[in-house]
Amino acid sequence: MTQNAVPAPVDFAWSDEFLLGYGPMDRTHEEFVSCVRAVLDADDASIAAALAAFAEHAERHFGEEDAWMSETKFPPADCHVGEHAAVMKSVREVQGALSQGAPAALARDLANELVRWFPGHADYLDSALAHWMAKQQYGGKPVVLKRRLALGTAPGP
């Protein structure tokens, strides 16, 4: 691979499939997807900056969720907080390796792992937290409507 070559794009974009029904979390998750996408799309010269932007986002994102769990005494918080810590450990390790001259592909590998990790984390751990937060604030579980549109087709009646 040449110095600025970027591998074929991974299919990772925000969609209704990621909606959990708790607005603050959904907005943060949309930003998460955008930040991961930026790492995947970065050329070698800008990948460290894209990873730094992702790290800044993830610190804020995970910190916010961790605070919600602590403040509301969310019962299964330990596992959730542990996953956040493991992701941040990996991000910091890759940042350190890049600063020591590791190839940009290492950051793309991390981004690809985040692409694989995020849907399961959101579906299981974050959805439970979203339901918990909605119940705390609104008195009930969120209702989530997800569009399922095929590309190139108009919505039905």
C-alpha cells in the first residue's frame, strides 16, 4: 500500500437502525459513527488527527453515559463502563503506536473493530441504558420508529 492509499470503504454510516429512542444518546451515537467514518476515510497524513478527534469524542461520549449510569444507579453499569474503558485503552494504545511511527493501517484496523463492536454494544448495553434513562426522565420506555427504505425506492402508502 502506498503512503496515502486508503483501503476500500467499509459500509458504516448513520441510519435509523442505530436509533434507541433517547435523544441525547442518539445524537451522540450519530457523532460516534461520523468520527469512526472520519478515521476510516482519512489518508495516512491525517489519520492521527482523525483518531485524536475520535478519542476526544469517545471520552466525552463514554463519560456522559458513565455519569448517567452513576447518577441514576443503573443496575448493570459495571459491564457497560468496562466496555467503555476497554475501548479507550485500545484507542490510547493505537495513538501511542502511531506517535512512535506505526503505520496508519493500525488506526484503520481499530476503526474497523469499532465498526464491528458498535452495533452489538448499542443493541444490548446502550439500548438498556436508553430505556432506563427514558423511564427516569419520562416515566416509560421510548418508542422507536425505524424507516426501512431500500435505496432507490419511494416509501409505500
